[in-house]
Amino acid sequence: MVEKPKLKEVPVREAIGMMLPHDMTQILPGEFKGRLFKKGHVVTEADIEPLLSIGKEHIYVLEMPEGFIHEEEAGLRIARAVSGGGLVLTEPYEGKVSMKAKHLGLAKVHEEAVHALNELEGIAFSTIYGDQVVQPGQTVAATRIIPLIMEEARIERLEELARQFSGPIVEVKPFLKKRVGLVTTGGEVFSGRISDKFGPAIRSKVEALGSVVVEQRFAPDDKELIEQEIIRFLESGVDLILVTGGMSVDPDDRTPGAIAGTGAKVVRYGTPMLPGSMLMVAYKGDIPILGLPGAVMHEPFTSFDVFLPRILAGEKIVEQDMTRLGYGGLRKC
């Protein structure tokens, strides 16, 4: 059982070196009202006059049992133990320390580690879901201990446990600036019968993550011509190729065969996420080639939006990434 901290009343002049158990508020009528000293502050000689000025002849101080640490120190130590790159730690507030994104990027969270650390009694460590796009300043994780004080040995156990997991438990990976080639297929667009809707949607998503569509090329529903356009992009040295249109099972839809026909290794054609089930992911060497489902034109979030950030953060998509999208993947009935 966690030992309870003890409060003791002492004359303020005798409180040097002792810890405040709660915030001390200063009120200057018409000028200021706010925190003079925060909870957990250790009183120094320089603090005596400010405390007397707010009417504190006597104050309560915290008597810390041997081998225990205060919640604010504990929160900071937990945050430091779990944080990787791309994060900024806040100052403790009421015992809580938040981890905020330093830059636009992809949040990575080690789920197993989060569960393991929270199994330690008195620990509260909370995160967002992993593989989300996060904005600068967005909170990615936060932590505190439940009691006001905790045995330092328990924090040391947490720090040791955190070191047992490979890599950081929470981090924000920056997006790489990649050159993207876009191939839009379909006789109706190629002939000009209808206007292209894929291009604007794709450019918006790519540019929002810091990359650029260097060129968009058009091809009719012809397997060989689609292959040629993909190969031209491969030869030009782009980092990612996106192919839109022709991804269904209709006889005129040639895109899956054209991607495979370039010699690319197909990771998988089809994913259980809805919308966006007709997605293909393939690689020609290290270059990803994605066949995009029609839903990308009109739906705000599809399977493409799951994998684009990961690819732009330098990750490689494997088959299990695609097959596991069924759980939680029903975004539209």
C-alpha cells in the first residue's frame, strides 16, 4: 500500500527546504491573480518575503517519507522514459506532464509497452492512437501518477521496463519531402468526356504532408499504355507513384494488371477497410506504387489516407498492415 504523505504546519521562516503540498495564490487587486508558487515547490530563503506578502505567517509543508518522490518529479521521469524524437515535454501541471508534437508528423505509439507500463500500480500513461497525422503542438501523450507521492523504486522499475522495449514508446516521425508521380487512367478522362477529379484530391492530400506531385499523366484503359506511364515515372526517379482509376473488377479496368506488369512486387490487392477496399500496394525495388480506389475522389478518409502518411514518413507497407484494417475500418456504411 502506498504510504500517505504527511502535512505539517510550520512558521514560514522555518519552511526553507520543505515542499509545498498545494499551489500558493497571489492576489493584487486590479492587477494580478494567479499562482505564486506551484505545488511541489521547495521553499528557499528568497521565497520567505513573497509568502509573507500574501499573508502566510504559517504554511503547511509536505513531509516526504524516505524513498518517495513527489508527483511532479515522477511525472517528468515517466515522460522522459517513454518519449522519443519529435516531442516536447510540458512543465508538470497538477502532477500531469504532456508530450506535444514538435512538428508535423506521424505519431508512433508502442501499444504493448503502453499496456505494460499501466499495469504498474499508480501509473497513468495515456496516448492517442498510433499512425495518426499530428500537427505541431498537438498532445500525443500525457502521464502522471495517481497518488501525490510514490516510492522512487516503482518509478525506477518503470524506467527499466521502458528500456526493455526496442525503440521509443512514443515519438513523432517527420514526413520526408517526396516527389510523387500521378497516373490517371480511364478513357472517359483521357478523351476529355469528363473532367479529372482525382488530380485535385490527390495533390491536396500529398501537399498537406509536405510532398509534391511533380507531374500528372493520363492514359486510356489500355494495360500496355498504363504500364508505359508507370515505367516513365520509375525512370524519372520519383519516390512514389500513384495510379488512379480502373481498380474495380470491370473488364475495362486495367490498372491492377498494369501495375503487376511493370514487374512490381504486389503486396496485396484489396483491403477490408470501407471505404477504400479496392486498394493495391506494390513495390518496384524501393519505390511504392499504389493503385487507388475510386472513393479517394469523394471520401475524406479512405485506406489511402491510412497508408500515405506512413509511406511519406519512410515506412514500408507489408501485407499484414493491409489485412488488419478490418477492425475499426468501417468508416462508411
